[in-house]
Amino acid sequence: SYIGPNVIIEKGAKIGKGVKVNGGVFIGYDAEIGDGSVIHPNVTIYSETKVGKNCIIHANSVLGSDGLGFANNNETWEKIEHLGIVFLKDEVEIGAGCTIDRSSIGETIINSGVKLDNQVHIAHNVHIGENCMIAGQVGFAGSSSIGNNVSIGGQAGISGHLKIGNNVKIGGGSGVVKDIQDNSIVMGYPAVPLKDFIKQNKKK
């Protein structure tokens, strides 16, 4: 393995074989980095985060930060502690400047083969299925579940607590506010089936 300059690796962290950790990276206590993974400069990997084998994490991404968890108490916001983790499985690539929040309890999961573009935000308790392709500036609200082989265009937004099926395609700039069945193609705000979107926007 290679450890670059100014890297901080806290107690209990495990670094696999053939891992490349570039300069300025922070790896928190009890984090795990699987064999063959590459961590680019200035990435922050919070405590207990798990990164699988042959993953690539590009510069300035943050894995394991707290999600937006607050409770209103007499018109003030009190922080709810996040006790869970982030778990990246094998062959995942994370673009530059992405943020993936640790779960409030349990795990925020990015399954094998997922590819994220730059500046993607994944909130707490989200589950991303295998082999998904997610373009830049997509945002996922908390506790949504995304199926396998899902493609999402840039600047789309996924509301919280939704279930997106397998093999779904979501057009760029779409706003998803309800569940989507397997094999659907949707676009627009709110997102509707592509045929309906074309009809709605067809020039008269």
C-alpha cells in the first residue's frame, strides 16, 4: 500500500493490500479500506466507515458525516446523534466533492458497482442498489431506497422515504416525489412517465 504526505489514520483503522491513500486524507478510527482501493487527495473518511475492495474515491469527498437530524424543541433545533455508519461495497467509484452521510442507526449503503459523478449528496439511511449510474449534483433525501441498475441524470432530486425500483431511468433535473416501479422511465417535476412528459411539453 501507498500512504501519501500529511495523511492521518486514526487508531483501529484497517487498510487493505494494495491501497493507495493520497496526500491530505483523513481516515477515522475503526474505518476500513478494502484491498486495491484508491483514495484521492483531501478525502475525509469518518470513523467506522467501511470501504470495499477496488473502490475509487475522488478528491474532497466526505464519507460518514452526520445527516440532517434535528428535533424541534420550543422553537430551537436540538441535534439527534447519528449512531450508524456508511458502507461502500466493492467496485464503487465516488466523484469529487460528494457527501455521503452516516445513518442515524444502521447503515447508509452504496452497493457494488455504483458510480457517482461529482457533487452528489446521499443523505442518512439511503440504500443505493448495485450498478447504479448517478450524474452530477443529484441529491437523495433520507431513508430512500434505490434499486439495482438505476440511472439518474444530473441535478435530479429524490425525496425522502421513497422506493425506486430496479432498472429505472430518471431524467436530468427531475423531482421524484413518489415511488417508482421497476423498469420505468420518468422525467420532469414532479417526475412522470417519459411519454407523459413529452406530451405535456409538446409544442402546439
